[in-house]
Amino acid sequence: MIKVIEGYELKKGADIQPVFLKLRSHAMTFPGFIGAEHIKSVKGSPISALLYDWDKLENWAIWESSKLRKQTLQGAEAILVSKPRITIYEVVPTSGWAYSRLKP
């Protein structure tokens, strides 16, 4: 599984929630989509991000280059300071991690 963080720097007072709802609803129709969350900054610049879960990088790439995604983002350009910043991570299983409690 991969996690994709797609960050957006917004103009002051901008509401990106409707755009994120459209992106998520369209992404749900693509193979390999697992889920998405919306997060936003609480301090500093107004930044919001979509945290996507995809089964594999190839399926994310299909969504990323899709006409639906591009059209949706084109409609949001008026509220963005810059183009979205995308960071992709591979999920690494943590089953081998051991918990050790430090004794005082």
C-alpha cells in the first residue's frame, strides 16, 4: 500500500472542502483506491491536504494523470496560492517492532 499526501496552500479565507469532496468521490471510482482523509493546518499558512491510501503506485499514477482530477483541480486554481505538492510513501509493516517499557 502507498500513502499520498497532496498538499495545497490556500488563499486566505478559501474553502477547499467542496473540491476535496469532488476529488474523493471521483477517486473512489478508480481501481486501487482505498480511502482519503482531509487535514488542515492549525497554525501558520492556510494549508490543507488530502491523505490518500492506494493499493499500489501504478493505480495512483492513473488517478494522478486522469482527466477528472485535472479538471477538478483546474476549477480550484482561483483559491490556490500554488500547484499542489505531492509526496508519496510506501507503507512499511511494523509487525516486527517490539515495545519495551522503560523502567524508572
